[in-house]
Amino acid sequence: TAATNATASSGSSEDNGSDDEDDTTSGTSNTDGTTAGTSNQSGEGGSGNGNSEANGNPGADGNVKAGGSARGPVNKGSKGSGAVSNAANSGNDNGNGGEGGNGRNGEDGEDGEDGEDNSGPASKNDEFVIEKLRGGSYNRIIGIKTPPSTGEAHGSYVLRIPRFEFAQQAREMAIVRYVRQHTSIPTAEIIFFDSTSENPLKAPYVVHSRIPGKDLQDIYRTLDHQNKLAIAEQWGNMLLSEFAIQNDFPGVVYATADDSGAHTYGFHPFEVDPEPEEERQDVRLLSKQTVLDMFILQFERWDAADKRAYPDDFPLDHLTQLTTVAKEMDAAGLFEDVGFSLCHLDLAPRNVMVKVESDSPAQISGVLDWDSAVFGPSFLACEPPSWIWAWSNYEDEDDDQDEDYREIHANDIPATPEDQELKRRFEDVVGVDMLKFFYNPRYRLARSLFNLALNGLRSNDAFPKTECLIQEWERLQSKSTESSSAVDEATVSLQQASIDETLAKSEDLEL
């Protein structure tokens, strides 16, 4: 096996994982060249290491076979693309260097540009391209491009492999298919998935279509005003689409397929652990409910589960206090005419892809990460997207305190005329009747109450959040009572003034 001159373009793609993958080389070469870095080729199974700039992972050496000559770099890697193998000067090369894994600890990599290729019948278009992409907290992400020779399978795909055993892939696949079937919200097409480990990867995985475009969080600041207006309008319509898909009771979507592949959708109650199966089948959970019914049932279920799991460790009565808050919210009219809608629960710029073209407005091309989606109270779908008109408040998006700050100040007057127009455009789309769900502070607390009802008091910050919610609700109730008292006093004063005026007129008439 002859040597090739393998070079690695600098990688800047973040995978959030610790796996280093070595690509292997197959085929033989008639070229005589020198090796840059340490290019180890040993025929089938040999792993190749190219020189790596910055933090780029070493990439694979390309398949090299006898044939026509190649000039120039067969592939020119752009930002984030993996290693590319350049043919040696004096060799005959009928193949292209394959792309290796992207680098780590940076931004998503972009595809490399195709270089000049005079190599003969075998070209890069006939190869599979494997690309490591930036993963998330729960999944490793790998890009796959298939060549035209694969026929109907030709295209761009994403392979997602969960990082944790508790991943609920079947649930996410069901909701994505449900959304594609029942809404106009753009999502990936599920090609296939395996929720077991009985496969060549020895792990659950999903393959879906690759959504075109770029991460909205990465590019929003760079968009011009007209493109931002387009995003504001589309975001409003997307929230209305969620709001419009309703169900008689809350829960999560599941799907079953018949022999023809057609899917039938159903609903499971929210998961509470530990919970005996017979209690999970409680008919109340899958019957028509009000929002107050849902809160009472959820807090009852968590109370029973906590007592089973920690019989001596829960002397505090937070769940009872939260139930009281839910009843007071209902009495205040917050749940009146509120049903159960489809709610993404993590609809943020980081989970939205956007296509930007010079001759048309920016277009939302896809929404990612539906694994948290549920059917819940409709006001859950109404978290105000204040980043549209106050992006500077959105910079540190992982800080819970900043999340509260953004929502508290969502209805503040934006700083510039352009930002004010963005806010108006969004509000015009959703309509004046919906604005109370976005801006009323009581609905912000109702959303926080739902998160506690959904997840229980199992996290480290659940108790502090519970105490803050209760205190803030009491403060709002107090202000409301004071306002009502002031109104009542003003009303009494006006009534007394009216009586006095009437009496004075009567005395004048008598005189």
C-alpha cells in the first residue's frame, strides 16, 4: 500500500461527547508520495491519522485506486469540515479523499466545497459522506450524505444516538410524526428508528431527514430587519398552530403502526414514578378533564409516589400548598375556557432551523427536539418570545434567573423603533385575545406550576422554586385584593356622591 499525502482541515465542531472515532482505509494505491503527519494505511481495516489543526479530530485517508490522475485538492474543507486526503503529486488517482470526523469544542461544521476533479469515473458524488455534527445534552449527532447510486435513498440524513439509557425515542418519534400529520409546523421526516440495542450500533438510534438551514440562535443577530420581521410573523403563526391542536385531557402522544405502516395515535398520562400499573390506569387520567382537575390529579399522584419512595423524608407539605395555589388560580378565572393544546415545552431559537436566501425572506425550515412535547394547558404554548424584540436579554439563555427576568419584562416597551415594530408584528399575528396568556404575570406562574405538576419535587431546585412560586402568588393576590378594595372604596364614594347630588336636587325642587 503506497503512501498518500493526508491533510486535515481544522475542525471547529462541538460534539459534546468524548468519543474519538478513527476512520479506516480500504483499497490499494499505485501512487508514490510522501506522508504528511502520520498516515497509517494497511489496506482494509487500517486507520488513518492526518495532521490536525486547532482541535480537529484526525480524519480518514481516502480510497485510492489505479486510474486517471487527479489535480489540485479533490476536496477543499471549509469551516468545520473533516479531514480531506489529497492525492500525491506523481500518483494515479481514481478516487477522492473521504471526509473524516469534525473537530471538537466549537461550532457546527459546514460542508466542504468541491475542488477540481479530473479523476475519472469514480468521484465524490458516488461516495457516502459521514460528518460528526454538534450534539446536544441527550444525543450524539452524525450527518450522512448518500450518493446518487443509492437511488431513492439519495439525500442528506441525520443519525441520532441517545447518550443515556432512559431516552424515550419511541415517544419522540410518535410526536414528530403526529406534528407532521396534524400541523403545518416543519419537522424532520423520520426514516426509521430502533429503540432497542439489537442492531449493528448496539444502541438505540434514529435516522431522519436533515433539515436545511442554520441554527436560528447562531444567526438571528446577523439578520436584517425585514428578515427579523419575517421570523416574528412565522413564530406567531407557529404558536397559533400549536394552540389550535387540542385534546380532551392532558398527556403524551404514542403511536402504533399496522401492517401497512399506517400510524394510529393515542395518549398516555404523564409519567409519575414510582406508580403501580393499576393506578396509572385510573380512568380519571384518560377522561375529559378541566385544567384544575389535571393539577389536583397530578399533585395527588406525586404525593402518593413520594410517600412510597421516601416514606420518612417528606415532612413538608409543599404539594398540598401547590394544590391550594391551583384552586386559587381557578377561582381567579385563569383556567376559564382553557383547554389542552400541543406544547413543545422547549421552543427556543436553539431548536429552530432557518433558511436565509438573498432573493426571499428568511424561512423557518424546521423545529427540532420534540422529546419534551406534551398536551397541556393551552397557556403553556404562550411563553412570550421576547428575544425577537429584546435579543440582548437572551444572550445567557441557560440561566434560570434570566429566563424569569425575560418573561417578567417581556411586555416592556422595546428600546428602538425597529424592535417596537418586531413586537407589534408578533402581537398582530397572535391577536389581542391571546396577549393575556403571554404577558399576564399570573399565567407565568401558572406555567411554573405546571412544570412542578409534570416533574414533581424531585430535582434539587424544586423546593426553592416551589417556595418562590407560592410567595409570588401570595404577593399578586395581595395586590389584587388591595386593588379591589380601592375600587370598592371608589365605587362607594361615587355612589354616595350621586346620592348627595340627588338629594340636593330634590331639595331644590321642593323649594
